[in-house]
Amino acid sequence: MCGFVGILRNENVDKINSVMWDEALQAINHRGPDATGEYKDTSVEFGFKRLSIIDLEHGNQPLSYLNRYHIIFNGEIYNHVELRKELTEIGYSFQTMSDTEVILALYAHKGTECVHELRGMFAFAIWDTETETLFAARDSFGIKPFYFFETEERLFFASEQKSIKILTEHHELSQENIQHYLTYQYVPEPRCLSKDIHKLSPGHFLIKKQNEKAVTSSYYKKSFAPLDLNFSEFTTKIRMALEDSVAKHMRSDVPVGAFLSSGIDSTTIVALAKEHNPNLKTFTVGFETEGFSEVDIAKETAEKLGVENIHKLITPEEFVGELKNIIWHMDDPVADPAAVPLYFVAKEASKHVKVVLSGEGADELFGGYNIYREPLALSWFERLPKWLKVMMNRLALTLPNGVKGRSYILRGTTPLSERYIGNAYMFSEQEKKRILSNYRPNGAFTEVTKSLYQDSKQYNETSKMQYIDLHTWLPGDILVKADRMTMAHSLELRVPFLDKEVFDVARQIPDHMKISHGTTKYVLREAVKGLVPDSVLYRKKLGFPVPIRHWLRNELYDWAKDVIKYSATTDQIFNRSEVLALLEDHASMKTDNSRKLWTVLSFMLWYSLYEQADSLTVSEAIQIDPATYKPAVSLGV
């Protein structure tokens, strides 16, 4: 796992200032502290920070091939051994054992079609000196990040936004994307909070020729195609695909461990990984608050599987004390409280291993979220005439929040495309009108999912929800926090569920095999029966839960109030009185506003680091040492 920075200049454009270039590279040193590499010619500047995982001695980057192709690559190609053999048989030779060189040889052989052969997680850029063309690509699920910013003179691209901001000192915020953030608790891809910086979408590549505009294209589209197979055929196919995926994800020249929570996803990965490494180390975190720790369950599971478990309990003081680091590493704010325990478990794991396996993606592929069962609970509404549903909806809107049945009626009488935008839904449009100083009505949240619903119109409602999550929640929240929180500690995270071959099986499973027998992921649970302990098989997972609701009423109340009162975003971006009212209503237990509050607080902390930062310049603000910097808003408890 690594980080890169790159620039492609149009003709007669000077190289970037060397001091800024060095700052941009240093800003992502956490992604690859093992080695630094550079390639520069009359057109491009490539910078690389390496975390050595495969071919420790010869795998340094930027890497060149045939004195023509030059690459910077972040990720892992799990089928590089098989691809190397195929390419060798048709005449290609190799100087290293790295997967990076395999990508270059494959590109030399197949051009842009090479991406269809790659099985893994990746973001890379290849410069062809003969055709003067830059080719960049990102993996199909968006596991690895790729940011870019284009001006008339240059194309900037990097693994993290902070490098681009240093090189361009460009950071104008998008009001529309602030509003999307308040809905989703993250900025949905390919958008960023900065108006002109973008993410390369998952399953897309980018081509840029000198003096021409960059063009992006899709090379992989995720879709569902249920097959009429019997149940046992699917359980067999799932088990075989997972066994193969984990085997390939264990390929490494450094120690590999695994995260372990109380659920079936991580337990499945650990059980399969243990077959390749009986001395596998597993890692778990929890909180001291009762009901918010998976440590005891994970210890019990680890004992049954015969693996070591290393665990830690997080205090409220530690939680807040690390927030500045967490926000800094996140680039754009992601207000998912689960990012915090992920940061701590990665910190603990990094003391013992350099690579960890994790269970991200199983819920999206196999139907693991309880909300996917909602269409079943609301199905009777479909039998009502339209006029009656409209009347019931209007009546429900007149009822106060919290009245029993109000939410149920509203959900049943609202089309899926207007109520479901992914796994999180923080602020409604009416709430954003109140909380924002400058609300813009043309930035409705449905604009993000409109094309996705159009693409999935042939699916039933449960599959539509999965499709939305695969394209919003998974790359925008789950995989962002997974990448940033592990990379903060120079730890590589691998996700065996998010594998092309596993998805090819999952996409064929009918909904009734996923949401069945009163549970979720039913067919997956049956596929791993006998592999994972029975005590885990149908346990409702907690997923490293965070006691935000309790803390904002108690230990963190004063801290939150100070953040809201003194943040530079109040009155400029947020209406202070409205945010304080959210806090007071929450503290008095009038309503649970914890997730809404955390969404606003995360933005405020992000703003103090990236946008306000006292009197610092943008470059200085982004270059701060997060371990020692004291932002305008105190982060002490």
C-alpha cells in the first residue's frame, strides 16, 4: 500500500516549485514511509511513497518498463502470479517479482484493456513517453483512492486531496456538496468538498494527452443478474469463491493479520485466513461503556478458532484526543463514528503486522443490512390506491416527530427513490434549510441517486437498495474510512469480499436467498456453516459500535458545546442557534440527535484544520503535524 502524487504539464509549462513538490510528497508519507521515489521528464512529474509489501528489495516506484512506460501504483494485484506466467509465455520478460511490473507489461500488451484482467485493489497512472499519453485507472469497487484537478496548464492527481491542495493552493468549497455531505454524512463520489477537485469514479479510467482535456470512461459496471440455481449450488459457489479470494489476499512478503469483531463477516475471513497461517494475529477494540464493546465476544471467537486476539478498550478521553488526527487523515470529513474505533484498531495492529484482512463489502454484496428487509414490511402499501397513499402521507407529516407510526407511514407512502439514498440519511431538506446559513434549493439529495435509480429500474426494491449502497455508501463511507484509518498508521488493509470473482457469484443470488428465515445474508451464513463457530453464525453484529449517543449527553457535552460556540463555521456556514438547539434537545433526551450532531461536529473540526487554521496559509494548514497542532477550536475534553 502506498501513496503517489503526479503532474502532467501541457507544452511550454514550467515544472512545479520544488518546495511545494516536496511538501506534497511529505503530506502522504504515512501511506508509504519505507521509500521515496521520483520520475521527472519534460512532461510529467511522478512522486511516490512506498509501503513495501511485495518484492521488498526490487519493487520500488516509479517503475519503468521497456524504457517507454512509467508507473506509479497504489494497491495490490492478487492475480499477478498468474498474469506474469501468461505474459512470460508470450514473450514478455521481467526484472522484478513485483505486481507493479506486471501491470506495465500487461498495459504494453493490451493497452487500456489491461484493466479487465486485473484482480485486486488499485489506483495507478502510467505515462507512455512515445504517445505522450497518461493512462490512469481505479479498481471496480473504489477500494483505493484517486483524486485529480485539471487546469488549463496542468493535470494534478494524487492518492489524497491534501497533496493537490498544497500544489495548487486551491480550496474553494462547494455549497452544493456541503449540502450533500449533511444528507449522506460524507460527500458522495465523484464529488469533493473542494469545488474543482474530483475523484476518479470506481471502475473508471482516465486518459490525458498533452494539450488536450482529460477524458474519463467506465470500464466496469456493477449489476445484478439472479440465476435460477438451487440453494446448495449457491452455498458451494460462495464457499469456493471466498476460499480462493482469501488465499490470494494472503499473498505477501510481510506478516498478515486480521480485524475481528463479533459478526460473521470478519469471523469468516479469519477462519479462512487461519488455514494459510495458523499463527494468525487478530485485532479488536471496544469501549468502556456497557453494551459498546465486542472485545469479550471476539476473544471467545478467537479461542474457538484457535487464533491469537489482541484487543484494546478506548476511553472517551482517548477518543477525543485523537479526533484531530482522524479528521486530518480523512481529507474530506466522513461523519461515520465507526471511523474512530477503526483508527484505534489499526493503530494497535500496526504494532504487530503490516497487512490486515477485513470484512468490508459483505453486507453490500450479500444483503446484510436490516434495512434491506424494509420492502417486505412495507409491501402492503403497494396495494393501496395512489390517492389514499398521498392522503396518508400528508396526514403523517402533520404529526409531531416521535409519534408512534409516523415514520412507518411516511416510509410506506414515499417512493423508494425519494426516501432511500444509502445506508445513512442525516438531515432532510427541511432540516438543512434551518441549519444552514446559505441553503440552496437546487442541490437536492435526489440528484446524487437519480441516475442510479434509472440504471436499476428493472430490479425489485431490495436489489435497488443494494445497488444504491454499492455506488454510494460503500465507496463514499465504508472504503474511505477503511483506507484512511489504516493508512494513518502505514497499515495495508485488504478486503477479500470485494473481489471480482466473489462479486460474480454474489450478483447471481436471488433476493429471497439473502433476506430469508428472519435474517440477512442467509445464504452466506449457510455457506460458511461449519467454518465459523455456531455462536457467531446468526449473531447480530455490533461492528465496533461507538457510544456517541451517551457521550454527547454526558462526557462530551461540554466539549461539543464549545466546538459549536467557537467554530468559525457558525454563522458563516451553520446557524449557531439551530445547532445548539440540536445539542440541548439531545442532552435533555427529548430526541436522539447524536448522528446529526456528529455530522456537524465532524465538519466543524475538519474546517478548523483545513480551511480556517488560524492565520496559516493553505499550504501550511495542510502541512501541520496533526500530533502537535492546536486548532482554533480546543479538542480537549
